[in-house]
Amino acid sequence: MESSQSVGSWRELGRHFGTTMVLAGGVLVGAVNIYLAASLLPTAVADIGGERLYAWNMTVFLIAQVVATMLVNRTLSRCGNVSSYLIGFGVFAAGSVVCAASPVVLVLLVGRGAQGFGAGLLTGLGFALIHSVLPRRLWVRGSALISAMFGLGNFVGPALGGFFAQFGSWRLAFVVLAPVSGVMAAFVPRVLPRSSRTGAEAAPVPIGSLLLVVGAAGAVSIAGLLSDQMVMAAFIAVALALIVTFVRTEKRARSVRILPHPTYQAGSALRWVYLTMVFLASGVAVETFLPLFSQRLGGLPPVAAGFFGAALSLGWSASQIVSSSARRERTLRWLRVAGPGLLAAGLAVLALLQRRDASLLAVITWLPVLLLGGAGIGLAMPHLSVAAMTSTADEQEGEKAAAAIATVLTMSTAFGAALAGLLVNVGGPSMVASARCLLFGFATVSVLGVLTVLRANRLTQSAEVRRENEAESTPGGDAPVR
């Protein structure tokens, strides 16, 4: 008989309204800030100078965010749920104030680093606490809601940033982020269940693994800033080498790891689930260049072109709210495969539609294609998140697997941005060639996601069969032998 998972309703999730709003709001604050800051930086640099350090604003933010996501479990074990969230919101608010008051760009970089660390902590906490503060039947709904915040942030961030930049009020935009964080922090003690602070449970920080990941994130971020293709490729090669070293170091470690132990166990589906997330989430990097293509190839004004940049994320956010209702295991496996497949098809079709001096009708057809491609991410992502959380029966490792989702998604953003810059440069100087190179390149990456998720599905099915056979061979069904 085809098995199915228990999926609670949105109404049932609504009974945990305060908790889910804090979890989702923390992720949304960080997601909005990425694109909000990107829209404000040209105005800020024109005011305080520092053009040479312009691109480092995103680099510092991303590296700090990656580091923070890897410290989530340690922070939780040391400080508990409530205090961890208060630290996250507090650091983010303090970073926003520093950004708003920056007299020079170096001070702005300090503020961006604090914002990145706070945002990374909040993002990691959001995924980690789904596992511990929501009933298991609500994990899919909760994952869908939190993942949707990434897409919503991609949509809201540029709009807000453009609004403040239009009036030259870049400092006010950063000022607004501080009280918003303060208001959300005020709700934390009221809605989150408290967990005990157990310093003995806090594992040592894996410094070696941490430095390798930071080095890889830094190399990728620097690669995204370069125009020389050979040097950019060299930095990406360095990043890949550091990641390979990281995997080997983690695999040899006996207890202190960043990723949960099942990631490196033979026969575990977790590594393939994480890789599928990487291939899916990195595809959003094409949004950075879609407004440019819309203006240069389609002749659209900047305001209209901005909607094309957000269409992929809008499709992502909307579709996963719908896909979270799926229950049957066969349907879940199909959705996980269809996700990267649909994204690959959407990007490939969009690449074929790129033309110089395209007509308005031709450009309008890009929108449904983008929405469809984004829907592929939303179809699969919540079910991949739950697959990661349920990859082990060990409660502690399950929390690590949940928290690591944020690390995986953050690294995907960094690698996707660097790869996007590389592909656009490879296709240049022709704008059509750049657009096709970018879109076909990420379509290929998405196809890799189909292969990895097929492997994950096969391993998951094998594990389910083993559990069923063990249950049938146990006297009394599921009852243990006494």
C-alpha cells in the first residue's frame, strides 16, 4: 500500500501563529536586507565614497552570514531558544544602526558584517526550530512558509530599496530596519517556548572546517567581483578545492562537525538532498541579470524590468505554499524530481527566447516562463527540507540537519552569484550571447539537481523498505521484542 505522510493544515499552523511569525520573520528580515542594501549601495557610495570597496559590501555580508549559520547549534545549546533569537535580532539591529550612521565606507562594511551575522543566525534558527518547536506533521507547512520568505525578500527588498534610493534616503532605510528588528524581538519571549541552557551539550567549534568554508565563500565572492575570466576561474577552482578539503575533513572528524553525521554515512540520502538544494537554490542567481536583459534586449524601463528580476522568486514563493499540501510518498518523490526539472526547462526556454530588439509581446512571454521556472523551486524545496530533517531518528542529529539547511542555502547564494558573473562574462561582449550562456548554464546546473534527487529518492525508498521489513519481522508488529 502506498504510504503517505501526515500533513497538518494551514489552519492548524495558524494555532502556532506567534511562533511561525517569529521563525519566518527572522528569515524575511535577512532576505529583504540583501536586496534592499543592493539597491541602496550606489546612493550610499555616492554620498560617503569608497567606490573601490563597493562590491565588498555583499562579500562581507555573505561571509558573515555563512559563519553564523554554522554556529546555530552551538548558540542554541549555550543560550536556549529565546536568548538565541534575541541575540540574532539584536546583532542585526546594531549592524543596521552602524550602517545608517556610517561616515565612511569602512564603517559601513563593519555594519554590513554585523547585519550578515545576525541574518545568518536568524535564518539558521528558523530552520532549526521548526524541528523542535512545531509538531512533526507541521514541518512541511512550516518549511514552506519559511522558504517562501526567501522569495518574498527577493521581491520586496528591491522595491523598498528603490523607493528609499529614489529620494536619496539610504540612511533612513537602514534606520527603519533597526526598530523592525526590535519589534520582532519583543515578541520572542512571549511566543517561543524556552529551552534549557546546557553548556555541557555545546560541542566545540570545528575551527578547521569553519575556516575552510569561510575561505571557500570568500574565494567565490571574490570571483564574482572579477572581470578577468582566467583569474575568476582560478578563484572558483580554489573554492572547489577548499570545499573538497572541507568534506574530507568533516568525514574524518569523529564528533565535531558542521554538517550532521548522516551526511557522510554510506547509504544515507542526506548528502544528495543537500546537493539538490544547492542546485535548485543557486538558480535564483539569474535574477541579478534579468532586469539588465529586459532593459537592453527588450527596451523596458527600469521599473518594469525590476518585475522580471522578481518573477522567479514570486513563482517560488507561490508554488511551495500549494505543494506543501501533498501527502502521498509517491507524489512527494515526484515533486522533488519535477522541481529541478521544471526549473531547467524554464531557464532553457527563456534562453531560446532571447533576441536583440525583442518586441514587447516577446518580452511579455518571458514572465510566465520565469514564473514556471520559479515554481519548480517551490514544488521541491519544502519536501527537500523535511527530507533533511527526517534523515535520522536521532533528535540531536535531526536538529543539526535542520540547521544545516540554512548553511546550504547561504552557500548556494554565494556560489550562484559567482557562477552567474562568470557565465555572463564568458558570453560577452554580446548581450544576447551573455543571456543565453547564463540561462543555459544554470539550466544545466538544474539538470544535475534531477540526477541528485533521483539518487536521494532511491536511497530513501530503500531505507523505508528496510524499516518495513524490520517491523514485519518484529513480533507484535511495531512493538519491540521483550
